[in-house]
Amino acid sequence: MNKVSVYGSFTQALFFSGVVSVPKYLLTHYKVIGLTDREVMILLQILCDAEMNPYPSLASLAARMTASLSDIEESVGHLVEQNLLSIERYWSPTEEKWLNSYRFVGLIDELAELWAIERSQQLEEERVLRQTQSMSNTSPAMPVKSSMENLVRVFESELGRPLTSIECENFDRWLSSHFSEELIIEALRRGVSAGIRNFRYLDSILREWEKKGLRTKAEIEAEDAYFQSRQEKKTSRPKKQGPKTSSNKYDNFYL
């Protein structure tokens, strides 16, 4: 028989010898449930004989493997102890006697529970991801749009004229820099009080607050109170003759 014929005959015999169906989930997760490589191979050998011999002897299993008979006995005992493999008795009508059979109910239950946990975690991760994407697509845009509209309305009311598109770009820049709507309006109020309605002046005020780490109106008012207290202490001391200085701390920012 030539080599090609031998190869063809062997291939045919190989596939006709039968195939053992092994769940992929078992092969990819047996380590997670505490199975060793040897124990998995023993399970596969038992599955191999399941149809013809549901209870193969330990000696026959050892004959197919590199493990010794004592190792096989120890591994099977561990599988039974962990309830991943069980030995059940059943009545054989053909042989008219009770026989033993290996069952994999415990192993299937363990894998099913693991699968359920992983599936639950996967669904939760997908839910969180969808929620995050939804928030990133809608939630941030709505407050920014609302803030822009409110700022335009307040500024136009205070300035008594419509804003130009270039002036409106300042709002987008300030909001992107995490200045709150409250702080921007407060800067406007202070600019109007000083008689200065220049956007560059307002930007200077906001940048000064940012430099000092002031992020809320309450923090700014506390800083103002501290500044005023220092000014009052200075005025209570004897003054030396010198150049007159301004008490408005924002005057230097007017451009």
C-alpha cells in the first residue's frame, strides 16, 4: 500500500472512529472552578467511553494516560469529593443487574453558575457603557447649551444690546475652561459695577480667580472679605507720603 493510500485510509478511519464533543466553555474555564489538567483529561477519557461504557475502570483510564493508577485514583476521588463527578447506580435490563455510571451533573451546575455570574457581569458592563455613552452624548451638551442661552440673555440684558458672534465665542471658551455660569455672571456684574464692559476685562477677572483657585461665588466673596480686611488695616496705620494707589484690585487687568 503506497503512502497516499495509507494516508487516505487513515483519515477515513480517523473520522469514522468517532468524535468526542467537549464544551469549549469547559476547556476555557476549568481552571477557574479548580480543576487541574490531569482531572480534565480524566473527564475527557470518561466522556470518550460514555456511550459504550459509562463506568470505565481506573486501570483502563491509567492505560491511556501517562499518569499512574494511584494518581488516577487520587484525581477521581478529588472530583467526587468536590461534587464535580458523581457515581450513580442504575438498573440494566439487558444484564439484569445494578451497574455504576459516572455523572457530570455537579460539573455542569458549577459551569452554569459561573456562566451566569459572567453573563450578569457582562450585561452590567454593557448597561454601564450604554449609560456612559448616553450621558456623554446628551447630558453634557444640554447643560452647556442651556448655559450658553442663559449667558447670552443675561449679557444682552446688562449690556443693552445684542452680542456679536465673536463675543459669544467667549462663553464657549469660558465654559470649556470649567468656569461656571455663576462665576461668569459674577464677573459681568463686577465689570458693570466698575463701568467696564469689555470682554477682555471680564476674562482677566476669571483668570485671576482661576489662578487663586476660586471656583465658587462663596469662595470669591470670602476672598473679597479678606482683601477688604487687609485694606482696612492698611488705612488704619499712619500713611507715608507716596504715590496714590487704587483700591480696586481688578484695575490692573483692564486692557
